[in-house]
Amino acid sequence: MIWSTNKDIRVVAGKSLYDAIDDIPIDGSVFILSSPFFQNSGAIDELTGRLSNVEIKTHIERINNPDITQLKEISNKYSQEEFDWIIGIGGGSIIDAAKVLSVILPEKNENKILKALQNNLVPNISDNIPVVAVPTTSGTGAECTQFATVWDLVNGHKYSLESDSIIPEYVILDPRLTLQLPFDQTLFTGLDALSHATESLWNKKFNPIARATAKEAITLIVSKLPIVLEQSDNLEARTAMQNASFLAGVAICQTKTAIAHAISYPLTYKYKISHGLACSFTIPALYELIQSNNDIDKDSLKYVEMSANFIKGLNLIEYLRTYVQPAEIVEMIDEMNNPQRFSNFAVAVNKEQLKEVLCFSLNLH
Ligand SMILES: [Fe+2]
């Protein structure tokens, strides 16, 4: 087996964003991408005030799932500019958009990378702008992964841009930026990180890096997520959740996700079910399928069990009901068949078993 880290990412933690930025050798011209929320909070002005002797262009836009048209519009708008750094401040969608822009802005209007994605070809990436990722949610792992999701909302397609070139150079983990996260988003993004860690442990591409980071992420999430849900301003627990998100992201860099994510995609696409909820509610049922699997070491299974028990205690079905009736989820079974993701799971799962997993998860017997 050959395994390696993807890239050295420098993480600046334990400082405010404004102090942390001084630790990064930013110079030249900087492109800042963020959302209206952080502009309105004054965070962007405070940050630009700290960046002296650099040229700054700030782009503020609400980005929920980066769309190909939206990304083209942003890159075309700035096609005459040269940037030395991109700083993305926001949730997973903003960071994914910053990562994609880091390789499409240097193309200067050609959009070859996005065209290749749309034609299901591997894009040829020749240049990239270094990215500083500043996550304001704790869960997607976008701050450290080599993937970025790009949607074609007009034609109903979802693409994944995958390249080590889009991995951020620097990550700033400032837990204060997550304090305003509402209860549901705190829960669902935390569950996304838990799903990443769990999907790494029951993964056929499992290796020592994935094992170590996933276990630590699960330990942090099961102990600290309940605390942040009760005390939204608990900085110590918010810090732990940021670390967990990062570590779970490192784990999926190694293995990629598996069956629980395959199940989630059509549910998010069709019913707009929050990603973290859609990719975690089946974990207890999936654990039943692998608990006697000898390819997974006993200690890792213990962590998967910990994750499954934690999710069982959350009564996620009540959250799912706010999006769709459980029986309709079972009808989506054909759309869930994603051979690549299924084949990452430790055991083969046929349609009948998948139906059982869904019925068990949704209390449909
Ligand atoms: Fe995920």
C-alpha cells in the first residue's frame, strides 16, 4: 500500500483572524471572497484594515453551493486582474468557490477547467493562486480537502473538481467566527464532520493517516458537539469542533467518502435536505452491516460504534420530517446508486440491503 499526505497545510489556530493574518506572508494583490453576513458584521473591514501594503479586491456574494454560471461570472469580472493570494472567509461553499477561483482566475476568461468538468474530463490545471481558507462553520472539511463541489443548477449536474492544486496553503481557525452559527447549522455541519470521520474508518482505502485523524475527530465530536449545541458561545468546545472538522477533512482526503454520502446526494438535490443531516442519518444502520467485518480492526469499529450510538441519540428522523416524508426517501433508492462511493464501503451492499438500511433509519417497518 502506498499512502502519503496530500500537501503541507499551515494552520494558524488559537488567534483571532486579525492577529492570525499577520502570521501569513501575504503580499502583492489579494482577492477576498466572503458573504454579506461577514461584511455586515464588520469582519471584512477589520481584516482589510490589518492588511497593509497590499492591494485588495473584495468580492461579497451569497454562495450556497457554488454554481458553474456564478463562478464564471466572478472569474470574468476579475479577468483583467492579477492576484497573488485569495482569502476565502465563510462556510464550505465560499471556501470551495475560493478554491475553484484559485485555478480559474489565472485562466483569464478561458474557462477551460469548468468546460472540462462539464464534459467529465480531467481538467488540465497549469497555474494556481495560493488560498487562505478561513472557515466559519465546523464540518465540511473544505478548508483542507483537494475537492471542491461545483453545481450546474440549470442542467441538474453536480461535479467535483479534484486536484492538489486547490488545497489551501493556509487555514485560519478562529472559533469566534463560528459563534453566530445557528443551532441547526451547528448540528448539521458537525454531523457532516462526523460522517467524514466514520466513512473513513469503514472505507476500503483506509490507511494510518485516515485512522488516526478520524478517531480523534470522532472523539472530539461526540464529546464537544453536545456542548456547543447547549452553549453556543462556548469557545473551547467551538475550537474542538473546528479541529474535528479539519481532522475529519484530512481523513477523507485519504479515503474519500463512501455509502452514507452516496445516499445523501439525491436527497440534498431533490429535497434540499441539509448535507450533514442527509449524510449521517443512515450511519447507525450501516454500522449494523459492518460490525462483524474482519477487514476493519476492532479498535476502529469501536469508534464507528461510538459515532452510530451518538447519532441514534439525536432522533434525526424528526429533522428529516421537516423536509420530506420518510417513505419518499425510500423511493429515491435508484438515484442513490453511486458505484464509486458504494465501492469505498467495507462491504458490498445490494439494493435490498440498501432498502433495509433506509427503512431501519427511518423507522419504517
Ligand atoms: Fe460531507
